[in-house]
Amino acid sequence: MIEPFDPTNAADPLLSRIYELLVGWRRSVAPDEPHDDHDTVVGALRHPPASEPSWHWLAHDALRLDPAGYASLRVRPGSSTGYVRLVVAPECRRRGLGTGLLVAVRAQAATCGCPTLTGIHGDDDATKAFAAAVGAVPGSRTVRSVLRLPPAVPPSPVDGFALRSWIGPTPDDLLSSFARVRDALNDAPRDDGVDRERWTPARLRDLERAAGEQGDQARVTAVLDTAAEVVAFTEMCVAPQLGTVARTTDTAVDPAHRRRGLAVWVKAESLRLLVHDRPDIKLVTTSNSAGNAAILAVNRRLGFRPVATWASAVLPL
């Protein structure tokens, strides 16, 4: 049986079960990759960004009481692409639960006018076989990397630019230029049929609000030009728990200012501040397209090492 549900007001045990499904799946296909803790996953489910509408479903198996599968669909601002997560407990596979969840996702995606669905999966045969069976085509690959602090290189300033860092909401005087430079994230390689996203000051404020409600600390270091406009940045999300794993969420450089060393500088400074402020944190993760040679080289220079590769699947509707 497939049923929709709302995680924003779901009972704690149910969200804990979804955490078990999601993290259990990730550990099974990427055992060397650090994974989000319970509170981080549950916080994200309970407090989604208002600017990114999402829908959620549970799959129930007749032989057990707790949910045997979970799926979600999210649509990002300015994009008609539907982003999907779908997982079924290993012992309950090959019973039609995954197919049932996807039917529900596709119906909602059609209502939203999404022409394409996309999601990531591990390099295991079972998941690849399911994606092929439902008509999805292979997409790009994503490299997950881990840095054991401290970074391999110190911050190295670039003439003509300055750094500014903050924790939490973006300072008002930087909000507009910060939104503009985030649009450079659309330059990263993406699959055919996957739309660009729209970054606006309002969306940034919404994401900041959601991060605060989720309990995450958003840490941003930005490069400013002589006009005090943001031309590059890197962002990490850090949970309050001692010894947590810090997560690099986004890094981008304005196209007009690339190949000057800004990415290495801004990331190295961000990591230096993290070591200073949170000496309990030992690991930092990041995800990058396997086709983005420039940022992969930056990360290797800083000391990041690949621990897993994920693939995307693209399903035209």
C-alpha cells in the first residue's frame, strides 16, 4: 500500500524510520562515506524550505508494521525538473513497492507540469536494474569526497579582493550580489532535461530560515571585489552535535573572476575558520560533478579525497 504523508507534522518514530531507510541505503552502497546524523535528516524533513514544494509517500508491506519504503518529490524555484528520492528496505524489494512509489511520484509530477524526473543512486546492480526497468536513462556521475582537517594548504590572498565571513543570515548589504553569484552554480555540468534553477534574495532568505529551523549552522565565506560585491563564495552546513561531520553545500565563482585562485582561497579560509571555531569537527564532506574538473582539482589541492561515486538517472515523463 502506498500512502502520502506530511513529514512536517509526522510522529517522531515515523521520521526515525525514514532516517533508517535513507541512511541504511546510503551505507549499503557507499560504506566509506560519512552520512548525516539522525537529527540532521529529521530536521530537514520537518522544516523544508517553503520555496521548494515537496511531496512524500510511504510504502507499506503486508508482512511488517513499520514502513518498508519511502519516496519524495521536490521542485526547485525556476525549474520544472522533479527531484526524486526513493528507497525500499532490502528485505522488502521485488514486491512492487518501488514501482508503486514511483507511480505516485509520477502522478504528482504530472500535476506539477514536470517533464523530467531525476534522482541519484549508488553503483549497485539492483538499483541500476530498477532505474533501467522503469525507463530512466543514465545521467552524470557525482563524486563524494572527504577532508580530514586541517586542510592541506593555508589561505592565500588574491590581490584586489577581500574576504568576508558570516554565520547564519546573509548581511543585508551583500544579499543581492550573493544571490547573483549563486546563479553561477548553474554553470556546473548537468544532465539533459534538467533545468537551471533561479536564485533570488527571497529564496536565500527562505533557505536561511529553513536551515535555522532544522538546527543547522550555515557558515559562509565570500570573496568581495573592490565594489564590495560578492564574486565568489563557499558555504558549509554544520550541526550543533559535538564531533559532527561538516557538509560543504555550495561553492561558486563568478565567470568573470575564474582562474585567479579565488576558489582555493575562499575554501581554505572557510576551513581555517571551522578549525578555529569547532575543533571538535574532524571531517568535512563535499559533492561535485565528476565532469567538473576545475572544482575537483581545487578540492584535491585542499586535501579532499574521493570516497564514493553516485550516478544520476533521468526519467522523461
